[in-house]
Amino acid sequence: MKKERLIWMLGGALLSVVAFFIIQQFVFGNSSAEPLTEQEAEEFVLSQYEGDVLEMNEEDRMYFVELQTSSGLYLVEVDKMNRKVRSIHQVEQNETEEEEVESDEVTEEQIDEAEDTDSNQDEQEQESNDSSSESNEMEDENEEVEVLTEEEVRELIVDRYDGDITSIEFTEGDNPIYEVEIEKEAENVFLVLHAETGDVISENRQEVLTDTMITREYAIELALEEFYGEVEDVELEEINGTLFYIIEIDNDEQDLEADIQINAYTGEVESILWDD
């Protein structure tokens, strides 16, 4: 089961793209820190998302954390060196259809029994239902007050992601959400946010196919989002019929070098080679 989840996760959405100036502050603030421990990784995930950590696996530079929330089970990928969430994917969704069917069946039985009772019982049930309905309406009104406005959601997105917001849609329910679409140069990002807290529930990315190569400067910008430091060399190479930017970055504070391979057309990070 763990192997299937890892395979699924590796084929899933790409890494989160964070605004350049935030990454600068984040990397400089943690460049001299030790890698995250499992306890610190768990505390970090719980500080970002509401839920319970069920399991945690460690592989190379990453922690893979299973997070159970009210809306389902998620797999969170945490970079223990850079101390940030690289991606979050929904693995399972809570099923409520069977509960709703059982609830409907009970209601029908109660209606059948109510037909055999006297009119006083019917009136009492009607008053009880009216009272319950009014109570639910009051609760709904209170929940609406706590939901973030579209403008507040837009401000959260601008702080966390670069690109143009093309759509924001609100969906009501027991767990109200906002669905947001962001358009970037090489990809589109689709987000689902908790409408009350603004937490990211899921994030999916879709490459934008193009016949035009990205610029050398944009490729460097993408590489620095993965590993910040001094750019030592940039080369354009053809590998198996596809052009890639090979960008060498050196970080003296971490005493670490990285060769980052980026698709010259899509901007996708193909691989990262680390060298102490």
C-alpha cells in the first residue's frame, strides 16, 4: 500500500511555486538550520493544516506525511532541508452517501409511524421540526459570517503564489470551499481552499504546452525557486530530442551545490543533482 501511494505521489502534481522574495527570506532564514526532525516535521504540518498525522515516512530529503482531515486523507510532501511543503495531494475522500441513505430510510419509517399517531403528536413533531429548522438557519447564518470573502481569498493567493488569478468560485456546504484557477507562463494551477481558514486543501498543476522556449532568465528564476544560491553556470543541452536548461547553483552557507535540469519549453523541473 505504501509503495502504491509513493508511485501515485511521484506521478502527481508538481512542486508548489512560491513568490521569489518569500523564498529568499525563507532560505536565508533557514540556510544554517539543521534538517527537520520527524517531530518538527509533524508540528510544521499541523501548523499549516487542520487534522491528525496518521503516519510519516522519510526518504532522502523528504518526509511523506499522511494527514487525516475532516474532508479526507491527504499526502503531504515536506522538504526537510528547506523546511517547506513541496506538495499536498488528496488520497481519499470521506464518503457520506451511505449515511445519507440510512438517514433517509429512518425518516421514512418515522413518517409511517407518525401517520398512526394522533393529531397532537403530529403538531408536536411539526413544532419540533420548525424549531430545528430555525436553529439550522441560525447556524448557517453564523457560518456565513465566518467564511472568507472573495477579496480576502484573493489577497491570500497573491501572497502565496505568482501568476494571474483567472477564476474564483465559492461552494457552500458543511465544508465550504473556494476553487481558484491561476494562470502562469508555463502552467496552470488549480487550488481548493477551506473557505473559513484559507488553508490549501488540494493543489493540482497542468502544463501549458507551447512551441516557444522559455527564456534563460525565466529558467534561472525557476531554478532559484528550487534551491537558492549563486548561479555558477547555465547551459542549453539536447537530451533524447528535448532541449533542457542545465543550471548550476552554489550555496556557500549550506556548503552545497545543485545541478537543476529544466525543460526549455514547459519550464518543468526534470531533475536535481546535489553535490556536497
